[in-house]
Amino acid sequence: MSTAAPHTAGSRALEHPAREEIRLEAVLHALSDPMRLAVVREIAASRAAELSCSQIDLPVTKSTSTHHFRVLRESGVIEQVYRGTAKMNGLRRADLDALFPGLLDTVLDAAARQVQRLGG
Amino acid sequence: MSTAAPHTAGSRALEHPAREEIRLEAVLHALSDPMRLAVVREIAASRAAELSCSQIDLPVTKSTSTHHFRVLRESGVIEQVYRGTAKMNGLRRADLDALFPGLLDTVLDAAARQVQRLGG
């Protein structure tokens, strides 16, 4: 990190790829896992721009959950920021739409159709 | 396979998921690899509906190439059929478009944009 952020638990910054570093293959890989796809759907469906990790309850261990959020962040799909003690997660919609027009919405629509088709 | 195909080298049938067995996560995973994405782009860009494996020249070993084609087939992205001694590969566009409208074209467009952007 080039910015000097105070290294306290409440405000440490997490590494994210810049828009131009985001790769289609990494985005598709991030979205190819059922848990990660569920996370993205939940953030997209929320009225809030961001959800905390604890608001997105995954049926997996804490370390597995942390892994999934990290893959989403490192691929450029989500942005994670600490707000106080909460780690908040938001979609990088502007970046994704600029690089890959329609991709995020098409995948979200496909996921919704599949849930409807398979009933779960 | 429920159909009794003759088990000769020239006409043996390969296993494919039925349309209703195709899963979004598996399709995204299949498309998340640079080599496999290149294969899909090449078939999509071809004037022929099918290309043989030897027409799609990947800079990898034969066994790695076979692996990539198998992942594409088992996820439901491509259909592979033997015609004589050639294994022919075609996109399952009708199945993908029916299940996930716009997904294949959006990914192909995103891949083309990325190649243009990164010059590769």
C-alpha cells in the first residue's frame, strides 16, 4: 500500500486491484463458486450499498468465509472497507460495468433464473 | 450414456450434460481459464459451426489441451462429437442462451474488449 494508513484494527486498509488491473478470467473464477455467487447476489439485492460480513451469513466456517470474501476482493468484484470494527462489502459495479458492460447484470440474472429453476 | 453407440474409435460418443443439468457455476468456471476462453472465442469467431481440436492450436501439451476441452464439454459449454477420426467442437449456444440469456455473448464481448485493452 502506498498510502500511509494508521495500522489500527478499526481502520486498516485492504488491498484491491485498480480498475485497469481487473481481469475477466479472475472475475469469472470469483463468480464460479456457489458461496461467492450467493454473496454477490445478496449484496446486489440489498438496499444498502454495503453489507457487513456478519450480515451475509454463509453456512461455512469463519476462515472459509474470509477466504471467499478475499477472492471476491482480489478479483475486483467487491470492495471491502473497515468501518469501525465492521468489514463492509460493496460491489464494484462502476468498475465492472466500465470494463465488461452488462456482465455483472447478466450473471446476476442467470443466477436468479437458476435458483428459480432448481428451487433453491 | 443410455444410447447404445458402437464402441469403435471413429464413432464413440462422449458424455455431455443434458440442458437441464448445466449449471451456471460450472459454465463460469469453464470460462474462467484463459486457454478455455480462447477456445470458446475461436469457435464463436469461426464461420464453421464446429472446429476440430487440431484446428484450435493451443500452446500447451496434448494432455493439457484434452483436459481443457473436457472441462468445456462437461460444463455444457461445448459439444464434442467424433466425425471419422476428428473430434469436432461446437458451442452449445442454443442451450446456453435458453438457460442464461445473453451470458455467452456478454462474456465473448468482455473477452474481446479485454484483448483490445491489453493488446493480447
